[in-house]
Amino acid sequence: MLLLLCLTLVVGAVPIPVGEVLSILVGGDGSRVHRFIVVGSRLPQALTAMLCGASLSAAGLLLQTAFRNALAGPGVFGIGSGAALGVALVMLAGGGTLTAGAFTLGGLAAVMVAAFVGAMAVTLLLLALASLLRSGVMLLIAGLMTGYVASSVISLLQFFATEQGVQSYMVWGMGSFAAVGLELLPVFALLSAVGLVGALLLVKPLNALLLGEQYAESMGFRTLRLRAWLLSVTGFLTATCTAFCGPISFIGLAVPHVARLLTGTDDHLRLLPATMLSGAVVALLCNLLCVLPSGHGLLPLGAVTPLMGAPVIVYVLLKGRPL
């Protein structure tokens, strides 16, 4: 992770010597342009990638354990689709502004608020359904249907939207760790830290769920309440990442399996921190791959993460891991 962090600060469209990067980081001399690139762009981008990768990976592990399904992930439950629908309503139907009474937001702030509200709205819907649907499989299907409905509404909005609105929405839909600048980084870091701490507090209940819901009940955990907490933490982590960085696929789905292969255990006391670290590493690697072909501009993040995650899922399927 430290190696990839250093490479992220050095590699880019503007090559900067390693010595100058280190000097800038410790407050030494360096040109104003290089200082702006390192401190104002590359460092926030790298830290955002680490936090986002850790958050999405932790959310994926929580869902896979809670529903005992190797293919469960934040995108499967429609949480990401809810965020995308919120952004689509702002960009395609609202002209890029979000209005609530006398309160109006525009630009990036409107997009972030809409994505967060959309993701949390789907999470609240799933929480309501969790109290009605006793089966985890039925709740999983309900999440999939919610995602399909949100995607259909987005398609209708794109059909009636202007060309500029569709183009703006498509750019947002590619995802990017560069959207979080130095000013927004403290807010994003605080929200991510709250979600990650919430996930770490669920280590003991997650270990109990590994042995089945009846065993968890015998240990004093109410499974319905536990599922609600899991969905709340997962929704919060996914909403935060999607609001600030756009939709990022496959990291939450694939990285927990990478962590299992590396640790060789299902004990969440070791597996959850390993998943967070692995997610940070994978996100940094994806970000670096987006930057490498600097002569032709940045590659879209949404085109790189599936290339990293899809082979892992295929490997899991070929190994016959129970779903």
C-alpha cells in the first residue's frame, strides 16, 4: 500500500522527481506548480482511493457474511442504483440543481447530496423490507428488483433529457477518485471513518452469523436487529463513496474473496481489517492504472475496476465456493 501510495504521488501526466515529492510533503522547497499537483491533487486522490476501497470492501464483506452468499455486494442490493437515480434526477431532470423550498444547491454539492440521499433512501427501504421478509434470499431479491426499477427510471430520464445532461451524467457514471479535493477530504475522511468503525464493531456478531442464525440467536444476538445494523452500515459506507466518487463496481464484490485467500480464515477479527487493507491496495492500483497512459488522458475508473474484479469472481465460481 505504501509503495502504491508513493507511485501515485510520483507518476502522472507531469513527471515529478521522487526527491522533490518528498521535499514537498515535509514542507520543503518545490515549485508552486509541483506543490499544487502533489498536495492539491495527487495526495487527496490517493487518500480518497484508500478510504473508498476500504469502505466498499468492508461493505461487501458484511453483506456476504450476513446473507451467506459469495456474490453479495453493495451493487447487488440496489444501493448504488439508488445513488445513481438521485444524481440522474438532479442532472437530467433538475438541470444540475437541487431545490428544497428556499434551499438550493448546484454543481458538485448538488450531485453529492443527491447521491447520498438516493443511496440512503434505498437503504431505508431495505430496512423496512427486512422487518417484513424473514428470508435473507427474499431480501436479496427485493434489493435486485429495487436496482432494476431505479435503472429503468434512469433510462427514461436519459431518453427525455438534453444532450448536455446525458453527457454530464455519463461522465459522473464513470467514477473517479479525483472528485474529492483538499477541501472536501476532511468531510469524506470523517464520514468514511464513522462507517469503518461501525463495521469493526460488528466483528463479534459477524462471527456468530458464520455458524447460522440459530447459533447467533443462542448467543444473544437478535438476527433481525443485527441485519438492520448491517444494512445501515453497508448503506452508509456505499452512500458516502458513491456520493463523493461516483459508482465504483466490483471492489466491494471481489476484494473480500482476495482477503480470504490471503488470510486463509473466516474469523472477522482478522478478515475484516485484512479486507479493508486489501481494498485500499486494490483501489490505489486501479487509480494508478487510470493515470499510467498519461499521453491519452485519464482512463475512466469504471472501465478499470471490472478488469481487476471480474477474474476474482470467475475464480471463486470455478473453485465451487458455496453461494
